Amino acid sequence: MATNAKLFAATGDYKNEIQLPAMFEEEVNKVCMYLHIKAILNNNRQGTAQTKNKSSVSGGGQKPWKQKGTGRARSGQNTSAVWVRGAKAHGPKSHDYFEKVNKKVKKIAFHSALSAKAAEGKVVVFEALSFAAPKTKDLLSVLVKAGLEQRNALFIVSDKDANLYLSSNNIPWCRCARVADVNTYDIVRANNVVISQAALAELEGGR
């Protein structure tokens, strides 16, 4: 069964419905989506958090006091974790969180995310997404006319239009991405996916 999406003019006026490519009609594979999104989030982690353990903290060369006769608890170093300014017992260590995902899994996950959004009716197509000047006001008026205001929109464009990027940069619920850069996580966390016709043709040809 063909999946359709609303087609809007660059001004935000509704025109008609357009049939989406076959990649928007695939079976949703939640396992592949989970694997890809988990890898994306983990690969964005710095993994540089680290504290000094007992061997790396400064001090500890001399026994604080003799072993017996003082009435105090025995102690061998002032770098122990129980001491003030001592080492951290089991603190975080730097760690590489990189996860590799096969191309096939990425492709299935990406198509599944698009298909899920299309099935929910949350994919809309614009004839063009470009502006003569970077003005947030102009972009907002287009979105309001198309009924997409306050909807956490993701714009997918063929080439990253500087004016569109700057116009959407001041709107907290809008993000802009090229076809080559958009991923499964971007699509899943967006409420509405707004695609230009040029980007739709590029998606059909290569993603």
C-alpha cells in the first residue's frame, strides 16, 4: 500500500499529497533501530572522566604514625581513600565507548525510522526549503501556515542552506540536517520530519 505525505509550497501553502518512495513503506525493525541509536549515543560520549587512584595521588611516602602504641587505627599511607584529600577508591576511568554498527543494520534502522514516521503521518514534503535572507520570522510564518509550529521539526535538505540553518537556529524546536548527515536518532526524536523535494530525490537515490 502506497504511503502519501502532504506537499506544501515554499510559502507554507498546502498543495496536495505526494507519494513517498518505497523506503518509507518498509517493515519497522525495532531491534536495528535500538542498536543504531545506542551506538550513536555511545559514540557521542567523551569517555574522558577520570579520578586519581591510590597509586597516582600525590603523597603517601611516609607512614603517618607508628603501627602500635598510639591508640589510633593503624595506617600506612595518607593517600588512602578513607583519608581527607586521599585517593578515590573506585573512581571513573577513561573509557572508549565506540560501537561499530554494520552498514546493513544502519540502513534498516534508518528506513525503519522513516517508515515509522510516515505511518504516523508525521512526514511532510516542501517543494523547497530556502530563504533569500536568514530571518527566523519568515521561517516561523511558513511553519505556522503549514500547521507545524511548536512541533519539534527536523528539516532534511539536499544541501545545507545557510539562510535556512541560521533561520532555524533561533528556534529551539527546529533542527536542520543534510541528507548525508541525518541519522536514525535525529528522525526518532523529531515529532515532524520536513523534507524538501530535492532531499526526497536524494534519499531515494542513495540512503
